[in-house]
Amino acid sequence: MSTTHHTTWQLGDRTVNRLGYGAMQLAGPGVFGPPKDPEAARAVLRAAVEGGVDHIDTSDFYGPHITNRLIREALHPYPANLSIVTKIGARRDAGGNWLPAFSKEELTAAVHDNLRNLGLDSLDVVNLRAMFDVHGPAEGSLEAPLAVLAGLREQGLVRHIGLSNVTAAQVQEARRMVPIACVQNQYNLVHRGDDALIDALAAEGIAYVPFFPLGGFSPLQSDTLSAVAARLDTTPMAVAIAWLLQRSPNILVIPGTSSVTHLRQNLAAAALVLPADAVAELDRIAAMS
Ligand SMILES: NC(=O)c1ccc[n+]([C@@H]2O[C@H](COP(=O)([O-])OP(=O)(O)OC[C@H]3O[C@@H](n4cnc5c(N)ncnc54)[C@H](OP(=O)(O)O)[C@@H]3O)[C@@H](O)[C@H]2O)c1
């Protein structure tokens, strides 16, 4: 795997750079409430687009409503090539807890909230975030909520539908009902439960967008990762991003950061090519954990 990787992949009806940006870290602590410095958050978004990002992942349940409003304030009117991917299916209570919001009324209101907060007439991609288990995929039919989302798509309020926190069976069920543009589950070089799903989606041309690509709230830590990074004269986070880019051409990476410095480091990782021996070493981390 020492050749350079594909730099773009299909997301709905657009071709996007494989390195995008995840906006969740721009909300306040616990993804609840506003950030300490909203102007710094807007600066990260502007730097992302200036750095070539054409795919931003967000949701109205970040804040709630905070990251979407920051995106609109920083970037509206949006560049024509920018895909903003949002997600629905959850809500926050007054204490910040994450609860399912799967009724027709809740899903419809969520699409309208996203349209208003992002300042759009139509959402590029809406992921249905399954909530049978908030922490990870769990079986359960998505037929009823997907039918609602498909109806909103027919009305022109949503251009493409994706799925998040789902099992392979749920992806199959969904694909029998509507075209699926992308799947967003937890995956990174340590957390590889979706290896088979990623390969199956790649064969169908469907984007796979790992969440927590750098490990999430506690970024990945491993002696092997640090050793590989030191040997290649780069950082562990850059290696984690490069590993995802090399893992499969349908993986779109959306590292989250609240820092312009980290954002620039993450974007620079697109140019990092991991030699085969480094990939083999990194592959052993998941096998051993
Ligand atoms: N569908 C879902 O259920 C779901 C769940 C979680 C997340 N997501 C989406 O996935 C996106 C990515 O996940 P994430 O943001 O939670 O986690 P992540 O990208 O795995 O990691 C973010 C963490 O890494 C740190 N970081 C980023 N770049 C760094 C760098 N160059 N050097 C050192 N530290 C760095 C960030 O801190 P700093 O702010 O200090 O850089 C933050 O603590 C989110 O933004 C969100 O859009 C979706």
C-alpha cells in the first residue's frame, strides 16, 4: 500500500475530497451549549473551506443548534461545491442527554430546523441516526423513520439520504427502500468492527464516513502509533488519518477539531503515504486490542 490513494469519492451526486471536516467539536463542553469563543469556531470553519474542505459533517443536536448556526454565520452563502451533511433521529434533553427522536413529527421538525439553522432550501445529505442503542449499532427496523425521510426527500427538502450507527442488516433494509449515499459509524485504526461493511459498501460505490476517526473525545493513544509517527517524522493523528485514507477508497475522513492549527495538520495528512510495513504494524494494533 505505498502508492498514493484516491483523493476524491462520490457523495450523493457530488464528488468530494476524501478529507472533510466534522463540526461536532465546535459546540461547548459535552457538545452542549455554545463554545467559549464563537469567533474562533467560525475561524476553524473558514479555514477548513479555504484549505479545500468541500464536505462538512454536522447536526442540529450538536449544541443543540449551535454548530449549524456557526456554519451558517461563517460560510453562508455557501460555495457551490460544499456538501453539508447533517443527521436527524436524536434530541437533547435539558441536561444534555441524547434521546431518540424517531416519530414522524420529530423527524419532520428536525429537517425543518436544519434547513432554517443552516439557511438552506434543501439539505444535501441527511443521515438517519439510529438510536436503538445510543452507543453503538443495534438491530431494529428503520422502515418507519426511513419512510418519513423518503417523503421529505420527495418534497425536495432533502437531496440524499444516509445512515448512521447502523448494522449491515439495517443498511440492506434501507437500500431496498431508498438510495443510500453514505454510512456513518464509529471506525478508526483501533475500532475496526466495520471492516467487512466498508468493503461491501466500496463495491457498491457507497461512501463510508467513520465517526471518531481520531478516537473521539479521547484521541487515539498507542505506543505503536507513536513509534510509526516518529519514524515517519509526523504526528500520530496524521498517521491515523492517512491510515483511513489508505484503508479503502470509499472512506471519507471527517476529523473534528476546534483548533485551526490541528485542522491544518489534519488537512496536510492527505499527502502522507504510509509504507506497507507501517500499515502492517498499524493493522496489528486492532488485532491485539
Ligand atoms: N454519527 C454519530 O453518531 C457521530 C458521533 C460522533 C461524531 N460524529 C461526527 O464525526 C466527526 C468526527 O468525530 P469527533 O470530532 O467526535 O472525533 P475525532 O475526529 O475522532 O477526534 C476529535 C478529537 O481529536 C482532537 N484532534 C483533532 N485533530 C487533532 C490534531 N491534529 N492533533 C491533536 N488532537 C487533535 C480534537 O481536539 P481539538 O479540538 O483540541 O483539536 C478532539 O478532541 C464529528 O465532528 C461529528 O461530525 C458523528
